[in-house]
Amino acid sequence: MATAERIVEGDYESWHDEWLATADLVFADVQQASDAGHTASARDAFVRASNY
């Protein structure tokens, strides 16, 4: 919902930009979890990031 709220209606570029920003945010979780040795959490976050 947070991503959808940032999308400007009718602006397809904002749709792309906001979903990319969400993916980048989740990918940061991948890196943190990986650095901490939490492979299952890193894997799950990577799947979420790739879906966005």
C-alpha cells in the first residue's frame, strides 16, 4: 500500500520508479541479512525484492 500511495495516477514512469524504489529498499534487507549470516531471511528478502 505504501508504494501504491506514492504512484501518480496516469504517470507510468512514477509506477516504475516507485516499484524500483521499493525493490531497492527490500534489497537492502537482503544485504543486511546476508552480512549477518541469516541465509533464510536473505533468501526470502531476495525473492520479495525480485518480485517488486
